[in-house]
Amino acid sequence: MAFIHIPKDWQLPERVATPENVYMNRRYFMKAMGLMGAGTLIGATSGCEAAEDFQVAVPKSMPGLYPAKRNATYTVDRALTPEKIAAQYNNFYEFTTDKGRVHKLTDKFEIHPWQIEISGEVNKPGVYDLDDLLKKMPLEERVYRFRCVEAWAMTVPWTGFPFKALIDQVEPKSNAKYVRMVTFNRPEQAPGIKSQSWYPWPYYEGLTMAEATNELTLLATGIYGHAMPKQHGAPIRLVTPWKYGYKSIKSIVKIEFTKRKPGTFWNKLAPDEYDFYANVNPKVPHPRWSQASERLIGSGERVPTHMYNGYGDYVAQLYG
Ligand SMILES: Nc1nc2c(c(=O)[nH]1)N[C@H]1C(S)=C(S)[C@@H](COP(=O)(O)O)O[C@H]1N2
Ligand SMILES: [Mo]
């Protein structure tokens, strides 16, 4: 299927990526559709064929959390991905490997109440209730680029808090060198866990302490100015925008501080294809495809991929 090709001047400047994003997204999407009507466009991606009656199911949240104030430090030179496109194009294998159907299979997934177990090399281990935690964490909105290892990309406003804020609170010991994170494992609530029993559930990921405490690293509980829809990894997921998307583990139930480098779900499945660091790098092809460019979901435009997904100023020193 052909890609929609939207000329550069159709990209919205960062200044319109405001908290009124629902309104702006609709306008952006309609512009794209108008352009398509004029016959300039030759095809559509699956995201553009979304049912018109689709509504994003937004979970209830504690009052006062959303929308959080936008942190203007982090800017992008791309249009926001329309919310409804992002919400119907998900990787969340616990439900299905079919990106367009994840959002249809989350009904039984219970996200409240939610506990996170903190363990390992840390002074304040314990089981933390997410509602309690959120009362203490500084929520803010950040617009980040997001690049999947499969060479599609989106640009979305996350709401969350720096992972560092949580790490400071639980006080890792000096011998903690890595953080290991684990996703929920409830086959009765997530059909993909049961039907795809060959995967090494639960999903697990890891970061070095330097990566986890980097200012870019977010624990996100919201997106597009409201609580996180289940398909995006409610009620809390990681966001590391300079790494391929598989590092951004969803629906986290456990955070463990370790002395040794932890294994990861994808590295275990295919060690030659998915390494621990997974830093976005246009010069290192995936064994089965190029990483030199990426497709923006929504517009379908293909654009060059940047080293560290454009976040080298923040993270290149970690790997020097
Ligand atoms: N638990 C869990 N986390 C996960 C995944 C998954 O299958 N399970 N997929 C990853 C991949 S490959 C990507 S690209 C992103 C997709 O996030 P999104 O659906 O919010 O765009 O989630 C990541 N986190
Ligand atoms: Mo991904």
C-alpha cells in the first residue's frame, strides 16, 4: 500500500502542539483528509482507515492530575500524531500482536488499584500504591518523538514524572547499577498471554542507573492531556525516547535495583536483533531491514532517522 506523502509545510510547528491538542489534532487530521480529497494523496496507511466512530477509552483518574503543565524544554520539529491514530496502532503483545486490535481486547484488564513492588539494592523497598505515589510525584507533560524498532514513529504528549524523582525517593544503594522492570502477568485479563504461551511472560526490561536517572527518562501515566488509555500501557509505563520503543515497557508492576545487567524480553527472544541498549541509530540496520528512515504513523510520511532519535544532546555522553 502506498504511503500518504505530505509536503514539509504541512507539518505543524511545535507552537501548535499545545495542551489544546485534541482540538489541534482534529484540525490536523482534517487538513490531511482535505489534502487527500484534493487527489494529492495516493493512498492511506491503516491508521487513516480508522472507523469514524472510534472513541479513545480514557480511564478514570484522581482529580487534578490532568492535564499537567507542558514542560517547554522538550521541543520537536514534527506534528503531533493524531490521538486516535496513536490509540489504534499499538504494540502490546500481552493482548495481541495485531496493532490495530490491541485497543479492542483490553476490556478485562484491571488497572485500579495498582501496586508497584520496589525491591533489590534499595534502602526503601516495599509495595507502593500508585495513587499514593502520584500524590508525591511532579507530573508534567512532555512532547517526545517515539521510534519503534520496526521503523514507524509517532510524536505524542506524554504526562508523567521523571523516573529520577521516584528513584530519589526510594534511595538505591551505591551498589545498584541497573534497574529491572516487569509488566503484569494476568492471562485471564490479557488474551495474548494465554494464546501466545511461547513468549517468556511477563515482559521485562532494564536500564543502567545512568539511563534511568537521565532527565529524559519518564514514567508516564497519561497521554494527550488525560490518563493513559490501556492500550498505551496504563496505568504506568516507561518512556525512553532515544531508544527503540520496545525498551518503553508498559503496565509496570515491579522495579528492581540490581548489581548485574538484567536480561530483557526481546533480547531473550532474539539476541541478534534486540540488544540491551537499543539506542536509535540510523547507521546500524536491523538484521532484516534498514533503520535509516522511518514512517510517521498518521501522515505516512517517510523521514530520515536521527542518531539517538534526535536526543543526542541529552544522552550521547552516556555512551562516550
Ligand atoms: N509490556 C509490554 N510493553 C511494551 C510492549 C509490549 O508488547 N508489552 N511493546 C513495546 C513496543 S515494541 C513498542 S513500539 C511500544 C509501543 O507503545 P504504544 O503502543 O503506546 O505506541 O511499547 C513497548 N512496550
Ligand atoms: Mo516497537
